[in-house]
Amino acid sequence: MACITQADVSDHFSKKLEDVRSKLFIQALGDLYATEVELKQAHKDAIKSIKDTCSKKCKDDEIMFEKIQAYKDEMQQKSLPAKEREVEIAETLSEIQDKEKQKEAMIRNIQKLTEEQARKKQLMIAQNKANKDKLKNLNKAKQVFQERLGLEIRKLHGKSFFREFVPYRYVMLTSLSNKDLDWIKKTAIHR
């Protein structure tokens, strides 16, 4: 081995060191460059993957937003007929209430008419009974006058105001005595 103090050895040593340093530097730079290239490629791949993922996510989001918008539009279209139906239902309910009021009014009118008809019927029955009683009394009076006074009473048929109330208009005296005249006076006085 040579001595370190020799100039050649020192140059040679320096040269060798410089070669080793260069080799190491080149090797380090090569490794660094290879690592940089690998990292650059990994970065490109990651960015591309992220871009693809973001692009896919963006497309999915756009599709989702389109679906949301379509759903909103559909809901608006469905809500319009629902509102129209609500208006129709309100109108129908109003008509039903009006018809119920009319029905109640008609029922009240029918009840009033039924009560009025019942009153008229009772009045007619009472009048009919009174008329029958009057007719019965008139027939009795006719019998009495015919038997007692010997009167002949004839019915006249024709249009007359008194026809309904007094069916006998002409009286013919057939035989009247003083005794009968006294009886008529007494009867007229007592009434």
C-alpha cells in the first residue's frame, strides 16, 4: 500500500472518491429520478382515478338531480289535480249542504201543508157534521110542518144561491086550521 502522503496517491484517492461520489450521485439521482418517475406515474394514475371517480360521481349527481327535478315536476303535476279535487270536493260539499237545507225547508213545508190539510179536513168533517145536523133538523121541521099544518113542501131544482142552504123554496098551505095557527104562534114565541 502506498502512503497517503504521496501526491499521486492523494490525487488518485481524490479521483476515486470523486468517481465513487459521482457514481453514488448518479445512482442516487437515478434512483431519485426513478422514484420521481414512479411517483409521477402514481400521481398521474391517482389523479386519473380521482378524475374518473369525480367524473362518474358528477354524472351520478347530475342523474340524481335530474331525477329529483323530474320527481318535483311530477309532484307539482300531481298536486295541481289534488288542489283541483279539493276545490271540487269543497264545491260538492257546499252543494250537498245547500241541498240539505233545501230538503229541511221542503220537509218543514210538507209538515206545514200536512198540518194545514189535517186542519182543513177536521174543519170539513165538522162542517159536514153540522150540515148533516142542520139537514136532519130541517127534515124534522119539514115532517112537523107536513104533519101538523098539512103543508106540502116541494124541492125546486135549479141554479139558486139559496139552493145549497134552503133546498125547499116554495111552501103550499093545503089545510090550515085555527088550532094550527095557535100552535105556530106558540112555537115561534118559544124559539
